Amino acid sequence: MIILIFFVAHWYLSLFTQSFFLHRYAAHKAFTMSKGAEKFFFILCYIFQGSSYLSPRAYGALHRMHHSYADTELDPHSPLFSKNIWDMMWKTKTIYSNIFYDRISLEKTFSQDLPEWRAMEKLADSWYSRIGWGVFYIAFYVGFATHWWMYLLLPIHFLMGPFHGAIINWFAHKIGYVSYTMKDTSKNLLFFDFLMWGESYHNNHHRFPKNPNFGKKWHEIDPMYPLIKIFNWIGLIHLKPVVVESTF
């Protein structure tokens, strides 16, 4: 039971920082926050994502490219141009690394106004940090696992962030329902998103990328949005007026 609680907590906490901070804030600037709050969420990303830490700066630029080039050859992760999900993940990883290590020049629209904390990212991306988190996960399982099959969950812990991204970037362009006709293959993956913090309403998001609420129909409850409203109410963030146009 302890292992399952640990796994579920890691799943949702890691995905929270990815959806709230990396996606809705870094990539789309659906709301603003102070530099102090920004650093606080940088630290949360490091703690919650652990060995699979994703840079808000690199993630934000990569995701903006996805919206601009959706389902074209320039899309960093389109199923239309990948043989399988593993091939897509590897292509995404390669482009992400090139952005993170400044190996490529980005258009200003992709690189401007991204959160940046180089010292934290150097620590979080280091191999001793990633391996250290991996050792922690293994030790936790050695201490609390009661069945052999529980160890099969460890690879997901190691790659939690990319694993979440792959679910949406592959399956939400393959299966699901379409509410808005787009020039891409984006779909709403789940009828009720209990699994992905609202990220599975991918077709809705492609139509209204700057809207912090991904749910549109009565049954599409975006569990992240009430938290965003609370954070706005207490002054931790400041919501922007909703932009209807389909831009990133």
C-alpha cells in the first residue's frame, strides 16, 4: 500500500508542476507571477519531478514549437512523423537537449519571456542529481515493496516527466474525440480527466492555448483550473484576460 501511495503521489505531483508551471505558465503565459514565486516553483519542479526534471525554459520553447508546427515535419513530437512512441520520445529528447544546451538558435517567438534559473537547472540536470534521485526511488522500494511486481513501476519513476509528455503527445493525437476542427490531429483523450490534471483535453487546448481552463464541455472538468483560481485569489499568481485566438 505504501508503494502505491508513493507512486500515485509522484505521478500527480510531478504532473502538477509540468502542467501548471512548465505548460500553462512557461510555455503559454496564461498567468503571471513574481520572480520569487517563479523560483519557488522551480524548486517544486526539482523536488516533484526528481530524476526526470524538465527545464521550464527548454520545455516552454519546445512546446511553443509544437503549437506553431503541429503535425508537420518541424513539430518536435508529431506521431505522423514517428514510427512509434519510442521514436517520438527520442526525437523529442534530442530537440529538448539541443534547446537546453543552446546548440540551436531559436526564433524570438519561441525563446522570449521564458523562466530561467541557470544555477538550479545546472544542478537539476546533473547526472549526480538524476542518479541520486534514482537511488532514492530504488531504496524506497527496497524498504517498502511487498511484491515483486511493484518494482515494475520503477522505470516510470525514473522517466516520469517524459512519460507524461508521451501519453499526451502520442495518444492525444491518435485516439479520442474532437470538439474543434483544427489543422492538426489533436484530440481530447479522456471524457473525464481524472488522470492528467486536465492535460488530456488536448484538442480544446490546441484551439484555445492561452486559456488556463482546458475543459469546455459540461463533463470536461479540468482539476488544475480551480487551483489556478485559488492561487490567483491569494495573490500567488495573476490571471490574464483570456485570449480566444489560437496562438501559443
